[in-house]
Amino acid sequence: MNRSVLAPLGVLYGAAAAARAGAYRRGWLPQARLAGPVISVGNLSVGGSGKTPVVALLAGMLREAGHPVAVLSRGYGGSFRGDCLVVSDGEKVGAAASAAGDEPVMLARSLPGVVVAVGRRRDRVGRAVEARFGPRVHVLDDGFQHLRLARDLDVVCASARDLVDRPLPAGRLRESTAALARADLILLDADDAALHGLAAAHAGRVLRLRRRVVGFFGPDGAERPAPAHPFLLSGIARPERFHCDVTPRVGQVAGTAAFGDHHAFTPQELAGVEMRARQAGADALVTTAKDAVRLPPVSLPLLVLRIAAEVDDEARLRERVLPVAARRKGAA
């Protein structure tokens, strides 16, 4: 359907989201508060905003500064429906992606020393974590619209595309761009023109966000050389970005297989992918870290492309994040 036809519905959706946020801001809807500080990382759009690497960046930053940290996630795509599932106690990953969702398991594997837990009500997840592990700094994954839980810092990840998009169903936005006014920090993945334009409207709150390719890794976590002729396998929101990350670093891509975001791969599907890869002469399957936690065993060599988030002015980011973590020291 033509997006212009859906534009009125997008306006209504954006207005409803703004009214809901206003109700929480005025205290008409109650918010829960945890003992420890809450730093929310979220976005405006549906899928592919780069917020999960930012969650990892902030959780790692807090951990290295000596704070006890927990990541609270909804666990999208997982089967768990209870109040709290502890994915990692900081030492051991004890939940599968099928139950917890792929992103929490990916975060748990990459953040030793950090508690990761999931549940639809993040206030209940946080309370359960505090009861078991003690007060800590909570990093709320995908939390910008989860207004039921009060936060001490709102970090929003956005792209240049978000700045010109429309709310659902006319576009991909969960809220209109006016919602950026309630963010404490906006991490923007965009060129200089978009960055400067947004910074003019949100003075002192905009930092440039970049993706950094860390390298290729085996299932055992060891870094490996780049393959010469890989076949790309993904089930993410923006497979074209994964393709762009890989292609400059390999000899030639043998082919691609892209499935929907959070796709549950079946052995039959993977057998078909491996057959295509072999026919194309591929020397390895390359996938994303998010997909790797959902993949059954494969017979071809498997490599995982790891991505990290970076901001141009990390000192400024630390200046905003670390003082928040130090608040209410008796609790955190």
C-alpha cells in the first residue's frame, strides 16, 4: 500500500504515543523505581537501530568503572513468559536463545561479570535481580518506550533515516521524532549534515554513533582470519548492512541467505543453505553474533562477524553516564 495513504494513521499513532508519554510525565500513569539507577537504551524505529551494541558499550563501561551491572531485556523472540529469567549470573550463561531471545544471550556471552535477565515487565525483572544479586546499575535494553519503569538517563539511538521517517504504519517509527525531546542523550548514526542539524535542535545532547567491525571469530570465541570466499547467512532486520560490513574484508562473497529478524533456523533450512554454499565454492559460512546464538550445528566452517558501537566523543559519553551510575550510592 502507498505510504501516503497510511500517513493519517501514522499521525494518529504518533499522537497516541505522545499522549501516553505525556501521561507518564505528568504522573497520571504510575512509574516503578528500582533501588539502583536505571540507564535506558532505546530507539525510535522498529529494528536495526544498533541499540544492542550500545547496551554492550555502556554495560562494559560501567563494569570497568567498578559498578555492579545488570542488563534488563524484554527477551524478544524468546518463549519465556514469566516475571524473570536470569540469562547470566555474570559467570555462566544459563539460558538458551529459544527461551531468552537472541539479543540477551548474545549480550550475556559478551559481558562477563554482568547479570543479564529478561521478562516483559522490566520493573519486576529489576526487583528480582536486586533481590538475588543486590542493588546495581541497571541498563534497560530497548527501554525508550517502556515508560512503566522510571529511568535516571535516557539514551536514544537514531539513524539519518529515522529523522525523515514516519510513525507506524506509514513508516518504521514507534514514535515521531518529536519524542527525541525527552532523551538525555541522542546517539546518531549519520553524516555531518544530519548530525549538525540535529545538534542544533538538541544542543549538548547529540553524539555521533559509529559501527566498528571487530573481526571474524570462531564458535569457540577465538579470532580467525577473514575467509576468502564466504557465504553470508543472517536473520536480522537490516541484512544489507551486514553485507556491507563483510564485503570489504573478504575476497569475494559466494552468496547470501537472508531470513527475517529473529528467525528460528531449522535444520532443513540450514541444509539448503549449506548446499547452496558448497555449490558456490564457499570456504565458510559467515553470520552475525545475534544469529550465531540461534544456529544449530553446521558442517561447513562457521565464522561470526562481531560489531561494536563507538562514539566519536567517548569522554563526553562517560561524563554523562558514570555520574548517573554513582547516584544513590547506598543502592548502587
